[in-house]
Amino acid sequence: MRDNLFNDLSKLKRLGKNCIIGKTVRIRRPELVEIGSGSIIDDFTYISTGLKMGKYSHIGAGTHIIGGKSGHVEIGDFVNIAPSCQIISGQHNYHGGGLMGPTIPTKYCAKGELSPIKMGHHTLLGCGTVVLPGVTIPEGMVTGAYALLKKREYSPWTIYVGPNAREIGKRDSTEIKRKAKEMMNDPEYWI
């Protein structure tokens, strides 16, 4: 299982069936990463934190999922993350004292914010979306390109755009859920 240039994929905590992991995907802590069956992670993605990825989900090229050894990101089933998104489950507090960065021993570091991120089933992040620590993205939520998601309440099956994640409309969940159920009952896609 050495098809990846940076990682021995057999060291992942869990790798489902029929997954595609790009040759240039970099996973700093593979023992903290679980990838569900039928999922794809595109080239030039960087993951440095705990990740639990559901079935039939996709992480687009150039996405960064960061938060260090203690951070965690959970991605549901049928999730799509477009290229160049930044999903950040841990960050430094720039107002506090202390040094910053992954090269600094913990006892010398500034205090930071570490809070898990959870993405529900059928969610979609548009290109360049930034997700900050502690955000819960409810089922069916979508963002337009370059949205900024801060910790607050978001509504399921809703479309948000822009740096203030402004709501612009709702999605109809009926057909999406019906197609997902139909696919999961189709023997061609049983994994």
C-alpha cells in the first residue's frame, strides 16, 4: 500500500473499501485518520489532525485540514469539500503571550483555541471556504465560494455565502435523501 508519495496508507486508523487517495496527499498523523468507503481525497491535500471521514465523501485538491495532534474534524456521508478549503480545528490566540507554531514546545506556546469541527451528511463547502474551530455544519448545509464559517448556529439544508456566511436560500432535502437511499440500496454500490 505504498501508492502515496508521503504516507504508508496501511498506517491509517481505518481505510474503507474503494477509496482513492491522491499520490501527493500528505497526512501527518495517519494513526488519527479514518476514511470511509467510497471516499476520495484529491492531490495536494494536507491533513495534520484527527479526521473521521464518512462514506462517499470527497476532499478537493489543495484543501488543508489542520489542528494538531489534539484537534479533530468529523465529516459525514456524501460530503463534498471543493478545492482549496481550510478547515481549522485548532489555532493560536494571537493576543496572548508566548510563542507560536508547530516547532515550539507546548510549555512555551501561547494559549490557543482547540475545538472540534463537525460536518453533517450531504454538506458541501464551496471553493476556498474557511471553517474555524468549533463550527458545526448541519446536515445539507452548503457554502458558496470563499465563505468564512465562524462558531455560531447554522441551519440545516441552507445555503450561506460570503465572509459573514449570509443565508441566501434553502435546499430541498427530499430528492437528495431519496437518491442517497436509492444508491445505498443498489448492489452495484454496496461496499
